Amino acid sequence: MRSATGYILRKSLLMPLTVLTLLRSRTSEAASTESPFQNKVPIKLIWANEGDDVELPCDITPPTPTDSVSMVLWFRDSAGIPLYSLDARSGNLSAAIHWADGDDLGRRTYFQVGDGQRAKLKITKVKYKDQGLFRCRVDFVNSPTRNFRANLTLVEEPTKPVIYNAQGREVTGVGGPFLEGYGLLLTCQVSGGRPKPSVTWWKNGELLDGVVDIPAVGSLSKFTINHLFVGKVTRSLWGTKLECRAQSAPMTKPIVREVPLDIYLKPAVVKISLADEEIYAGRPVAAKCETWGSSPAARIIWKLGGEAIGDSNVSITQRSNSTVSKLVFALGRNDDEKELTCRAENPRFPGGVLEETKILRVLYAPVLTAHLATGYILETLREGDDLKLVCDVRSNPPPTKVVWYHDDTLLKHDVNAGILISSNTLTLRVLALTHSGEYSCEATNFVGQGRSPPVLIRMKYTPRCREGYERREIAAGRYETVSLRCEIEAVPDEQVRFSWSFNGTHGDVLSLPNSRVRDNGLVSLLDYTPSADTDYGTLACWASNNIGRQRSPCLFHVVPAKTPQAPMDCSLHNESTSLEVNCIPGSDGGSPQHFLLEVRGSLGNSGIVQVISQTLQTPQSDQGIVSEAPPIYQERNPKPTFRLRELEPGYDYTLYVYAVNGRGRSEPALLKHVRVAEPIGGKLESTGIFLEDLKKAIPQVDSQSMIIVIALIGAAALILVGIGVVIGLAICRRRSGRPAVSGPDDFTTPSYVPAQRIEPRTRYTNDSRRTQRRSLYVEENRNDPDILQQVEVDSQV
């Protein structure tokens, strides 16, 4: 471009003065000739940015094919001297002479011929001072002159867009927050710019709003404004950016301002899920609540029956815009059919709440309550009335059966007994005192079993004797005062009145005064003193309350006092460390009794017996046997049971058992000729003379006398052994082939046992290889008292 311009300048300097003069004259002449209609030529608007290269078009095509371009002149605004000229009068357009003004604009211009329609004047690096109206005049050889106009205007960019919210505050960062479902208003504003800029709103490359709003008249007229209004914010705007673009001309780049949107969203989905399909009362339950779609993340609140429960374990996932809450809790039977609610709420969105509710079905064992049916009053129940009980059952699932209990006894439907059971009711006909007690109902389902708290039925009844006080026998001596205690039961037990009567031996019935009441009015005491035989008889105690009078009195038979009856059926039992004596008590004679055991001993039929008898000065019978030795041991017990220890073997003992009351003691029950085969452990606390004392009482004899005595004893022993062998052989023959079991005989072998009680007992030997069970006692032979028959129970090897 510069070389072309220089070429034109050099050529112009060489041009003769006559040519320039001719050019100016023709130019001014042409200008004066075309001035009337040149304003009618259309103007083509050319926009350019400062520093750009622009092209001003000029069509130099001849009107007729035979015609040709003679000259092309470019004028600026109203200047009469051309800015640029092309001289083609030589007839060759390609060899035409180019000429340009020497100023700054002329040096940056060059006319490019090219094809006729493509001819253009190029201006490099346009400046704001280059703006103006350019006219291209084309002269032809034979055709009229043509003019073309172009308005060169440089673009002025507007300021950077400024965005305001609905409150008129400038948005410098994120726009919002905006609430889902509500409106959105943003204003984009620019100032200046030429041509007048366009202001538009875009989202993800799509045009949202391209309408430019007209500002108010006044100072705002220099601004270009676009109001973006969205009537209802949707989720599609969440996480997006809006763009405000300001552009003065199509060829210029738009000025863009991005605005990220902060959209608050309501929760979109809430879902409750339970770990177990079946919920049992008392067992832990795991529940999970998930919510999606809330921004910011939703807060989850659990409610059971309308009340908030538990601190849950909450995990929040922001990427998927979800919130998960896990809760573990235990439900009871009262929670059955309650609503479990998961409430998801956006803490920054008023009204941004979504919740889901599930009705819980809690399985539990039956819970029962028993009570009186309507119309029955517990306080007014009497013997002979009817009663109806109802059992209320709460159960999930329903119970399979309902049963009733009286105390701990299962009741069954029995019309004859007056027990009527129907569904969950119990009817009792004609109440008796035996119907008193606790009644409860029980039900069962597959979860478990339940029982109601008991209902205590206490009907009112007339007084009756307390158990054990219906009939008693009292022994009393003449002029002895005895206290008679009459105890009764009654409901109600208030205002109980007593009366006593006496039925003597002659049939007379007399009223007895002066009784005393004790123990809350349920006990009457009467002091009675018989002074003659006619005072012995039956005393009757009567009581009454506001229900009625006692039907059967409490009887006291006053009999003359006497000594007790002797103990009966005494027997011996050989224990491991003692000898046990057991008896059956007889009549106590009307007075409290206790029992006394005395042990008396002798030394058999040997000569030592005589010595001991003489020493102890004990009388002897005609046969030389000791008639009664002094007691060597005594023991007193409330029952006729005694244990003996430390009995020396080789001696015969006689046991005396007495019954003793205030009137004296009975005749003794005797156990004679009790002999111990070996010592029994323990130590008797003797109250008389025991064996050691007997030994000390034996006088010292010389050795010759002792030898004689020992010889006599040995002879007697041999005779007894022989007799025993004979008897043993005879017994063995009488047995049906059952051999006797041999073994050491270390049992207690009494020579007398009452015929009415023979009890075999077990004794074990020290031999660990076999166990021998044998009879403890022997029965005295009726024909020969000196022969002892051994009774064998069984033996096991």
C-alpha cells in the first residue's frame, strides 16, 4: 500500500501543470454539474473498529460493453478536491495513473480496481478522524458519470455490563438466592456505545431474552438496559450460569458478564425403609430415611406419633444432592398403629418441607386386664350372689384363646359347678366362700403369652371359726382356771359381737358373760374355772356381724385333766453314729406333754451281775436277775424321738420312754435287752451311773477267784455257742434252699422288739469289695425266749 501511494505521489509531481489545471477545472465543473442529484445516491454504512482495515466499495462497471472508464475520483465529505484519483484516459485501465492526497489519510489509502463490481478503496488502520461520508465518482468515455457513497463510521464499545437484583443492589458475585417456584428478576445495564449496543441474556448458549428495554427519559437515556424476568424458577436453573452480552455492532465481539445462580430447592423425594418387615415389641428396629433434591442439603427430623424422637446418625452426600438418616430405636406395644414420619426440610427455604409417613404394626404378646362387668360392685358381694368378670385383651396379632384362673387353678366351663366361660367373660353362679380368691385371665398368640393382674374377690360372709379353732378339747382340774381363745373370720370384720354358752352334762344351756375381745375384734377370750363334775361339758362361742350370725359355733370341750397316755409302738433304728429311738405319742391327757427317755443297764446272767448288784445295792429277783437298775442316762424331748451314743458292747440295756404333762408321767414304754455288738461313736452325757462308774464300783477280788469266774464264764459261753450252732443249722434247713449270707455281725441286736413293729434296716460292712444288707433287728421266739431268729432282708454282693 505504501509503495502504491508513493508511486501516485511521484507521478503527480511529474504531471504538467496544464493537466492539474484541467483536472481541477473538470472536477469543479463536474461537481457543480452533479450537485443537484448527488444527495439522492444511496449511502452504504460501513462500520469499523479503530485500527481495522476497511474497504469502501465503488462499482466501475461501464453501463455499455463498448464503453470504458475514463477516470475515478474519491471525495470525502464536501471537499472539492479529490482524496484519491484514477486516470484511465489512456484507454488501458490496468495502466491507469493513481494519485492520492499527501495527508495522513491519503497515505493510508489505495484504490483496488479488480473486477468492476469489486473495485474498492482500501483504508488501513482507520482512525476516529477518518470517519466521514466518502463519494466515489466514475467517469466513462461515452456514458454519464456515476456516484457511489459510503459512510465510514467507527464503532464505540459500551461499558462492561452491570447486573442488579430486584432490590436494585448490584450483583457482584453469585445471583440470588432464588427460591424454587418463585420469580426471578435480574437487570443488565450498559452505558455508551456506538452504534447503540444490544443487551441480551443467554443460558448455556441459548438466548433467553433479546429485547432491549427503553430507559426512562433523563439521565438514564445514555444507558441500555435489559430486564430478565422468570415467572417461576425451576430446577433447570439450579447450578447454571446466566450471561449478559453487550454488543455495539455485529462485527464486534460482545462484552460478556457471567452470573452464577444460587437456587434454593425444596426436597423432591422422601423415602422411609425399615430393616425388618415384622416389628416386635422390645426389639431394636433399624430405619432409614433418604431424601433427594434439596439445596442446600435437607435436615431430617424423625417423629413417632407426632413427637420428635432420637438423635439419628445422619450422613450427607452433597454431590447427589441427597441426605440419608439412619435411626435405631425400640418400640413398645403402645406404639402399635402409630405413625412414623420422616420430615425433610430445607433450613433456608421457608416452607420447603416434604415428609413421608408409615403406620407401624408392632407385634406383641397379649396384654390383659380383668375387671367386674358393668352392674357388679365388689363391695356388695355376698354368699349366694352371682358374679361376672370381663377380660379386656390387647394383642397383635389377636389371641388364639382366652382362659381363666382361680388363684393358680385353671377353670373349665362347668354348668353344674356354676362356672360359665364364654369368649372373654367368666360368670360364677351362687357364690360360696370357696369362690374367694384371685381371678385372672390369660391369652396366647404366636408372639407370646400374657396374664392379667389378679382381681381379688372377697365376698361378705357371716363369722366362722378360724381354721384349727372349730373344735378343741381342754383339760382342766377342779378349781383350775383355763383361758379359752375363740378366733373367727368375718367380712366385714367391723362391729363383730361375741356370745358364749355352756352345755353341761345334764343338757342345760347357759349363757356365759365376762368374755374379752382382742385382735381387732376377731378374738374372744373367756376365763373358765370348773369347780364340780357338772362344770365339765361343751362351751360354744358365737359371733355375728352386720351380715348375720355365725351358723356353727366354735366348740370347746372341757374335760377333767389326767396324766398322759404312754408312748406307743416304740422302735429302734441303727444309724451310723447313733442308736435312734422312735415312738408314737398317745393322748396328752388334755395338757401339753413332753417325753422322757431313761437308759438302764445290767451285766447279764454272769457272776459279775451279782457283784455289781451288791455293789449298787440293787434288788434281785428270785432267779438272780436284776429287777431294776438305776438310770444311767436321761433325755427330754418335745417329741418321742431320741438318739443314743457311747453304748458299750457286752451289756444289756433297758430303755424307758415316758410321756409327761402337768399331771404327772405315764407308764413307761419299754425296750428290753438292747445289746450293742460294737461301740457306737459319740459321748453320752450321763445323768446317772454309766459303764465306767459301774467298773469302778466292782470290788477287787483275788486272782484265784477271778480265774474261777472266768472259767465259769467260758463254760457258759461254750454252751451258748453250741446251742447257737444247732439252732442255726435248724434254721438253714427250714429255709427253702436259700443260704445265709455270712459276715461280721456288728449290728445292734436287741433281744426284744415289740411284736407289732419290726422294721428291717440297712447296715454296711467295712469290706469295700461287697455290700451286705441284713436285718437290724431280731424277733423274739415265742416258744423259747433264749433263741433269737435272724430275719434276713436281702444281700447284694
